[in-house]
Amino acid sequence: MSATRAKPEPGTRGWTVREARPQDEAVQAAIFNTCFRKDKDARTFAWKYRDNPDGPAIGRVACDAEGRVVGSYSYVPRHFLRDGAPVTLMQASDAMTVPDWQGRGIFTGLDDVVAQAAGEAGFPLCFAYSGRLSLKGFLGNGWQLIGHAPLWRRSFRSRRALLRRGRVGPLLLPASPLLDLVAGLRDRARLALPGGDAALVRLQRFDERVDKLFAACAPRTGLVGVRSARWLNWRYVDTPSRRQECWGLLRGDELRGYVVAELQEGNAFLADHLAADEEARAALLLGFTALARERGQEEASALLFAHHPAVQALGALGYRRGRTDREFRDIFPFIVRRCRADAPETDLQMTRWHLADGDRDAEHLSP
């Protein structure tokens, strides 16, 4: 099992641990909303913990002396290919504690309990994109920071971009209408969808064509989350919020690729995409960017590891990498924890991971 530092056992600081149950989901939603300033209900947690086609979550809750839930934490399973061979890994999700009970070791205690249970069930490794509040706790509890996922941005309104440019940018704000006019004229030609025999079509659901596409073009080395029709429909179509849009690049009846986007409140998020080849990838990313502009979004963004093959295509479309000194705004920590001692050392290398923004545990990416 993974090594843990010495700390008080559950039960020695006024709380005990038990397995999470479906009837806990409303309380989990309430704690989540308090901790993360969200507005979720039990449906999100039933969707995430029990409806996941890759398997049920390993979840634990912390309870006070009267049995009230005061903390919760789960590992969610995800099917991967490791160098082409199937393996199931776990994703850390929703580490949260009622404010009055924070500082009593609930987060780290539950993390140890869940990691041990995952290891005993045969899962070798857990991964996570860490948030600001939990990173220190993760790194002090057996997790390793193996790299950062950069954010790649393209602004359609210069005001937002200027506000990020240190001291000089805000001084140029009066010129933003003129800058937007010039950029808009340039983008009309630059973001026109190319002609040809493939068309970008809205998908209501994924079907078996995406299974064939993934089998044909999934990376042959490293770790990549399996993109099956069943998982994609659960992840992006049958969600409580319905915030994602799915688009397919079709040549006749052949699926050449897909792109999943969120377009909410001025922000366009590239949640996921899969392409048969680089020509299809360029068309998909162009389509996403054009869609964001047509819908009046102020900015489009993609959270992708620097070694992702889409980075070059995004650069050609005018996306720029965020600043490397702004953690949790422009770069996001990617961490892993071994649940078993036999987890391969190579899995701790950032360049072996092939992930997209939608591989985070959040139901949706927009606020």
C-alpha cells in the first residue's frame, strides 16, 4: 500500500468513518455547496458516484458522535489504456469537510482510508487536478506533483486580454473597441470553416462509431482515458446540468472526429475532442473556435498538457499559453498517488498522460 505519515487515527479526534451510501448524497451536495460555493443537489452525486459506467465510486464519509456526516471523499474509477492494455485507475473527487470540523485531519484521514480500499480492490493509482485549497494537504499525504496542465486562451474581446497584461495592458483599454473591430475583420476569414467533404454536425448522442474511432487513433503509448460511446454519453450528454454540446466531424456516415464544448457566460471551454488525423483535428478546433465567436463568447480556452498534439493546431488559430507563474489561474497542478506498491514508476511521468479538460472530475467546467 502507499506509505502515509503518522497521524491520529479516525475516531481519536471526535469523528469516525463509514462507507458512503446513496442516502448521503443530499448531505454531500450541501457540504459541497458550502465548501466550493456551488449550487448542486443530490442528482450530481448520484450521477458521479453511482451512474458512472466505469464502475461505482469508493466513497467514505466522516461522522460526528451523533452520526451526522461532517466530511466526505471519494475515488471515482476510470478505464484507461496503458500502452494499449486496459487498466482502471481512480480519480480523487470531492474532498470536503464542514467548516466547523476542518483542521481535525478528516481530509487526510479519509484520503488514506479510500486509498487503502482502492489498493485492496486492485486499483494501482489515483490521479487528480488539484485545487488551491487542497494541494498542500495532498502533497503532505502521499501524493506527488508530477507537472502542470497549462491553459491555452484565445480572446475575442480585447478588454479581457488587456486586463491580464500587467501594468501596461489596462492603460490600453480605451483602444479596445478599435482593436476588436480589427480583430473581427481578420477573424471573418481566419475562422471560416473550410469546404470539403466533411461537415461539423451537432450530435445528440454518441454511438458505436466513436468506439471504432477511439480504437483506431488512441495513443499507443502512455495513459489515455478510454473514449467509449457509453462513457461519453454519461460524461457529456446525460449529465444533470446538460451544459456540454457535442459535435461530430462527419464524412458521409463516417465519424472523423468529435469535439465537446461548453459555451457559458462569455466563456467557451474545449472540454474534449478526438480526431482521426491532424487534418480532422485542425477542422475540429477551427469549428470549436468559430462556434465560440459566433455565439458571442469573449474568450475560448483549452486546458491541455503541453505535449498534447492539439497545442500546435491551437497556436495556429491564435491561442496563447497562459503565464507559468499563475498557478490555479493559468496552470493547474496534476498529481498522482500510488494505491499499490506495484504501481509502475513510469506512470509518474507527466509526458505519459494524455488527458483533456473533461477528464477532470467536475460535472461541468463553467462556473
